Amino acid sequence: MEPATTDVMTFKETADVLRDQEYPTSAAALAAACGDIELDDAGGEDLRTVIARTGADQFASATDATFAVYGALPADAVGRVGYSDRDPDPMGVGTTEPVSF
């Protein structure tokens, strides 16, 4: 998939683009192939910037590339850090008793 240089993509669409690349590949080759994609909800950053932030030289698979990119996103790209209104609190985290509304 050859994205246009003006594409703004969601994280899911970006994962699809990463999946369509050939692996193993270098970070430089991946950035050249799809680095101009602007990531929606990532403060206007493009994929090239995020790939560089991963610190990886090689990606063995699309899964490796996707997880590395997701891990290198700015904190404000994922909403409230550590927040979930559906998941129970992890073990070992002190919480208050549930409140019934």
C-alpha cells in the first residue's frame, strides 16, 4: 500500500499499512515507505518521527513494527494514561470500594 503524502490515518489504519510492508525490514526502509503518514490524535506527528523514536534498526515482522510504533507514541495520543472505565484495577493497586450509582 502506497499512502499519499497528505494522508492522516488512525492508529488502526496505520497498523494496516505497516502490515502490508515486506519484513524483515530496516527502520530506514520502513520510514521511507510510509513515513509521510500523519498520525491522527498524535499531535500532528508523522510516522517517520515515531519510527525514529522507537530506537529500532530492524523490524522482523509487522507485529514488531506495530508494537514498536504504538509504544513510541506520545502519551497524549492514547488519552488518559492508565484510565479505563471497564477494566478492573490490576492486582496490588490500592483502590476504594466500588460505588453503586
